[in-house]
Amino acid sequence: MRKFNSIACLLLLMLPAWCVAEDKPPAVISDSWTIIPKAGHEMELEAALKEHMAHRVEKGDTRHWDVYVPVTGDKLNAYVVRSCCNEWSEMDSYRSWSYEHASEHFNETVHPHAEKYAHNFGSMNMENSHWPKGTEANLVGVTKFEIKQGHWSKFSKAMKKMSSLAKEHGWERNWSWSYPVHGGDTVQLATPFKNFAEMAPMEENFYQFVAKHLKSEKKADKLFAEFDSAVSSSHYSIYRHRKDLSMGHDDD
């Protein structure tokens, strides 16, 4: 059953703890803010976000910010504002730019309608991800894997093998691995979808794909067992991309 739990997560997807010591930390990061609106201020917050995004464009923001909202779970009143992907060294100059050109406007427009915030960086594992430029992501599925203590090496090895097979043999889905820098033994796997219809099970699932290209169900079973034995739990969520609230998108 544990093996098939892992398979189910990967089938649904095919989107972080630092890498294990053998891994090089990825060179780029994502920067995300979660904003919870005050009760009854959802529409005001959305209007303020639109105005603030336009302000950033006018002031020459070098980043592109996208807004996502959850469509599953019991905490649906969140707005995730995310930018990707930049080098760590860019953070210093961007922080200075933001204080000078954007902070005051944000405090005047968005902040009065916000109840609380959460902020985090995600260290992107570009080597084992496959998210081509121009990928359409109206919906994003995100699985958070909790890794067992002392099992990072086993997880990393299995994850790399699965990703390598998917890339080498043209797995039809796109995906992205990342590691939240706030601590904890967590890895995130994200995958984009154009619509809900794309989330339907594929004719050939990922397990069958792996078994075919390893030319052995026994080898596939072993690989999935290694992956699953390193994971203590997982949680799947779906987010919708709000183009109307994001930077540089038309409202349609």
C-alpha cells in the first residue's frame, strides 16, 4: 500500500529542507508571500493587488510576480504572490529597490486589507526539474513530501533516477522540485496544468512508464519502494493561477 501511495502522488502530478550533502544547492530561488485578507476584505485586497502590480510595472520592477489561490483544502482565503527564478545575489539589490519604489505604495494600498502574512524562499532544483519556458500553468498541483530523518540520501537517489528517466524518455508532464528554506525535512513537487481535464489519469501511468523504460517491473518496484520508504507523509494541493491579479497579464 505504501508503494502505491507514492505511485498515486506521482500520477496526479506528472510541484523544500536543504539538499543532502551530496547535492549542490540550486543556484536559483523562488520568493513567495502568502497574504491572508481581513474578514470581508477579499475584494478590496484583490483591487489593491491589481493597483500595486501596476505600480511595480510602472516603476520598472525587474521581477515578474504571479498570484495563486488554493482551490483545495480548508484554507481557501489565501493569496500566494510568487516570483521565480533569481539568484541569491540578486536579493540584496532587489530588496533596496523594493524599499525605495514599492514598500510605501504596498503599505498604502494592500496592507490595510491584510490580516497576516507568511514569507518563504524556495531553493529550486533545476537539474532534476522540467518546466520549459512558456509552460501554461493555469492550475498547479503541489505535493509536499516529508522526508524521514536520515533518509535524505535514499530519497535524493530515487528522485534523481525518476526525474532522469522522465527527461530522457519524454514523460508527457512537466514538473519542478524545490526545497523550502524555512527548515524542516520537506520537498515540494509541482506540476502545471492547462485545465482540470489535464488532471485526468493518463493512458500510461508513471509506474508503467518507468517499468517500460527500465525493462523490468521488478526494477520499477525497487525504485518506487526506495522513494516511498524515505517519505513519512505527503500532502497534495491544487492552486489556481490568478492572471488578473498577476503582473503583466491582461484581465481576460
